[in-house]
Amino acid sequence: MTRRIAIGGFLHESHSFAPRPTTYADFVRPAGFPPLTEGNAMLDAVRGRSVPAAGALAVAEAAGAIVVPLAWSLANPAGPVQDEAFERIAALICAALSRALDAGSLDGVYLDLHGAAVAESFPDAEGEILRRVRAIVGDLPLTISLDPHANLTGQMVALADAVVPFRTYPHIDMKDAGAQAMRLLLQRIDRDTPWARAFRQLAFWLPLGSQCTMLQPMSEVMVERAALADRLDVVELAFCFGFPYADFADCGAAIAAYADTQAKADAAADAFAAYVAAREADFVQDLLPASEAVAEAKRLAERASKPVVIADTQDNPGGGGHGDTTGLLAELVRQQATGAVLCLINDAASVAACEAVGEGGTLMLSLGGKSDGLPFDCSARVLKLTDGRFTMTGPMGAGNPGNLGPCALIDIDGVRVMVVSHKVQALDQAILRHVGVEPSECPILVLKSSVHFRADYAPIAERIIVGIAPGPVVADPAILNFRYVRTDVRRRPRTG
């Protein structure tokens, strides 16, 4: 029997304290990902791209299913999603779903969601989308994939027949997660009855940098997750690390287990929650203030054969930062870190000024600082100008189109700086290569990213230093003025 399956998506990571909200236009014109699309154009937009829906689509088509496209959208991390944007996109998904049912019966629904979206009127935005979809389809089989930074809620678990988060951070298995969610949807359709499920929330937050699955302790935690799932015979043991910048009650790490019996689901959820809790003290991060980070990078670079990388973690555009703070830039110049390259400063006005003088020209700039009012005043020489369009080559986004908007490579006292017009995380070496900079030949690289850069840059790095400079993606979210988070959750891991 040919199955008829609807596919849609809504992805956003919302930082309650970020400097600007997320608008409808941000979904229409995202940088580095397909834009908001619906209908058959949606299938062409996601097919083959590094997004979960692409993996789900490939599995559905290989199984001979008739795929019914709904709507799919993504906006880069920023402040909470404005109600106008949320309502318009949710309406597109639900209207398309209603039309699909008018055209014939559906066998199942797959949704590509992030799990950390906060809308102005709906703190659990994904839970609200699932509620609306359930109101339309009733008890039809429904599975979802999630980014592991999801703040998984009881409502999401109750409304989805299975939740499949990525297993990696940096996220190099996005398509794999979508594919697994689709395989589970096909299984759910065939078995004709829901799995039992269990939901557990951890009592402490995991710092963003410590969530990296390439490093301890998270690498061991994820190995144990897989082993427990096999040993305790569960269909899916979902671990969401949490996004600790969303100000609502369910912010934090959580676990969902799906199994043939409630006893199996409960046993797996309890065992894994206990294992992670026992590693709590291991999740403390190693950090250096900006001045010390640059000094250490200079010291190491004197004898290093490969680049020393500094992560400008607190201004990470992938976590809600605007990508324009200048704390690390100021230190590079002050400490005369000649040869260092900073990727990147998001400042369209400065790019336009560079275009006005042209390549080889020199000008005075008030660079960056649009988000915090602290620009870096300097004299700069324009080395190269481009339209900012390229193709990503790294493990996370290989094949995805990159669009930085007009951009400029400039020199400030021997420090080269990539200045762009669109907010993009510095996670792919192709960003620098497209302006003629070979990352492997740079003595010091400063990247506006928290963890994603590691997938492409760790193999070429002598050492990686996490630097602390101004920005909203604070390494210690406990310092933020939260109002709505649960009172029983620790915002800092215990250290022993």
C-alpha cells in the first residue's frame, strides 16, 4: 500500500536576551539556508541540502511514499520570534495540511522542528505548532526531528509519536536525524499503535560550550546514550541538551524515551538521567578572558605549525549574537597580533564604506558595535571586496549556498578582518577562502562561534582557546535576568 505522508518544518533558536527580535523577513531571507517555501517548491528547496527535512524526504521517497509538502522555514538565531512571523508560518503549515486532507487521507506527518523557538505569545513555540497540527489531524502518526539544543517540553513529547534529536554538536548529522524520524514514522504507521513514552528533565543546565560532542564529557555521554538504548530495548532515547538562553519554565536539558512498554521507557529515561546527573561536575568549561586568550594565542603561535584558534563564543551568531562586538578585535590590535585573522564582523554600513573607496583604498571606520554601542574606531585598508556568495564545504553545511551579503576583507595594523553584511556564524572555512584567505596558513584565527566551528576547524588547529569578550551568548547564562525559568533547576553545574 502506498503511504501518503505530509512534510513541513519550522526552525528557530530563540535567545530571550538577544539584541533584536526575529521577524517574518528573517525566515524569507535566511543566510546559508533555503528560504521560507511551501508546496512543491519546498521539496526542491530542501532536497539534498544539509537540513533534517532532506534526510526525511529521501527515506520517504525511497519507501515509495507520496510526499505532500506543507511549508518549511528557518531563520538564524536571534531574539524571540515576533507573533506576526509565528502566526503567518504556523498558518501556512496548518492551511497546507488542511488542503492535503481535503485532497485525500494522510497516513502520517513529519515535522522538521528546532525545539528552542520562543514566540512572543507562545514560549513553547514548537509545542504550540504541534498542538495546532494535532487539532487538525487527530491521532494520525506524527514524528519530529529536533536540534539537540531543544528545550524539550512535556507538551512536545505528549503530542509527537517520536522525537529524534541530532546526536552531534557540531551538527553534522542533521539529515540523519530527519531520516531516522521518517523511519520511525513509517514504523509507527505499520504498527498502528503508539509507543509508550517517558519524559525527564535534568535539574541543572549544560553550558553551551560543554555540550560539544567532540569533547569530554559529552562524547562519553552520547556513547552511553546509544548503549543504553540498545541494552534496554527502546525505540528512541532522545537527549536534548537545552538552549540556556530561553526565558521560559521548561528551559534546560531533557530526555524522552519511546518503547513498546511503559516499563521499558521509564527504565531507559531513569537510567540515562541518572548517568548524566552523575557527570554534572564535568560540564564546567575552560575559558579565558579576551586579553589572556590573545596573549596565549600569540605565545603558542610562535612555535605552532598550525593555526591557534580563538572562539569568540559570547558573540556567536548561531546562538543569538549579532556578530558585531569588537572586544577580541581590540585585543588583537592592542597586542599587535600581526597576521591574525578575525572572522567576522557583521556591519553592512562599514562594508558599504569600503566599497566606496575600493580595493587598495584606505579609510576611517567605526567598525561593528551596532548591537552594543561599542564600535572599534580605526584606519583600515581594503584588501578585497566580494558579493559574499559562495558554497559551503565543511562537514555541517557542505553543498549549502552561503550568502554573507556584500563583504570586505580589511587590514587593521596587520590584523585582517572579514566584514560582512548578513549575520552568519563563522563555521565553515569556505567563508575565508572565498576572499582569498587560506585558514590553514593563518597563525591565529578568531572565529565568532561557540562550537560549530570545531567540525571544520579542529582538524587544522594547533589548539582551540575559548575566549570571553562582550556578547549576549554569555558563557555563564546564570548571570542573565531570567524571570520565568523553573526554580528547581540549577543554572550552573555543581563542581563537586
